[in-house]
Amino acid sequence: MVEQAKRQIWRNGGRFYGYRINCEQVPMLGACTVRAILDDPRMIPYLVVWKSRKGNEVKQAVRLARSVPRTNLSEVESVDIKWPDGSTVRVYLVWRRQPHGGCALLLRCSRCGLPQRQLYGAGVGDDGHFYVVRRANWECRECARLRYSSEGGALVMRGGPISRLLGLRVPDESSPRPEPWLPYVFASPLDAADAGLARLAESRKRL
Ligand SMILES: [Zn+2]
């Protein structure tokens, strides 16, 4: 669910460094992804897959479908996101008029209800004693208690150990900010298989 989360807990030779999960490490669902699905007139469910950054292993997969209105009255537009365990989260959509024309799509956080450009599928929780990684039912960054990689100087790399040993003055360098963990979207599991994603049969069985 979260890449490299454990490495964030213990480092500097095992010294406790503090628990943090950066938003770039967890599955992110952007409004632009949802909008692409809404534009499909077929109204079919889509397979949304977050794969490993370094390979084709599926790390997270959900089924995303436009909700079917239950009445003819002014139904609030929404999508249903189905986890592999069968539970479904309904995310409500907000269209916001832009100053230069057109409308931008926003997604309401399932916890606080505020419209956001992106929501997250994992966050920081606690079990009463320790901080833990928990599943977030598509929540905003604040509700999921996620941080940006750049917060607290986390992206600053200092000079290497040999330079420090020799007493050389090595300037700090900024490492590139990690990209958000964006999903791949498929109209069917077979399309995902064609794309070469591993563990697909398992995902298809559970979704
Ligand atoms: Zn929220």
C-alpha cells in the first residue's frame, strides 16, 4: 500500500526519526483521472491500477465506476470506488466554474467533504499505541495526515560520508522532488494484461 514506509520510520543507524508518510508514496486519485472516465459514454467500470515504480508489479488496484442515479431528481454526481475486499466508497463530484470559461472537476474528500484536486488511498493512523499505515477511503492530504516530501528539508542531500570524513566543504544539494504516484487506467483487465502488468489474474479475481 505504501512504498518505502518502513524506511521512513527507522534510519540514521536505527535511531528513531519520526513517523511520516509522504503523499508521493501512496496511491493518488486525481480529478483528471476521474474526468477521463466520465467522458466515456459507455459508463463501464474501469480498472485503476497503481504499479510499482520500478517494475510491473501491481501494488494497488480498484474498480471505479460512475454511480447510477437512483432517482430522476437532481442526483448529486458521484463515482463508486471498489476495493479488492469488496467494500465500496462513494466519492462525490463537484464542478467548479473557471474564471476563463469551462469547468474544473473536483473530488469531495470522503472524510471532511471538502472538494479537492486529488485524494489518497492510504494515510497515517494509530492503533492506540503506535502510528500505523492505514487504508484511507480516498481522503484529502490533511485528513490522511500525509506530508509533502519537501517538508522539513527531507529533500536536501548533504555531502557524502567521505567528503565529511576528509573535512571537505560540500554544499547541500536538493534531490528532485518525487512525482505523485499516479495510476494506470484500463477499460478491462484484459487490457491491463496486454500492458504486461503482473498479478493481474489475482486482481481480476478480487475485483
Ligand atoms: Zn479531508
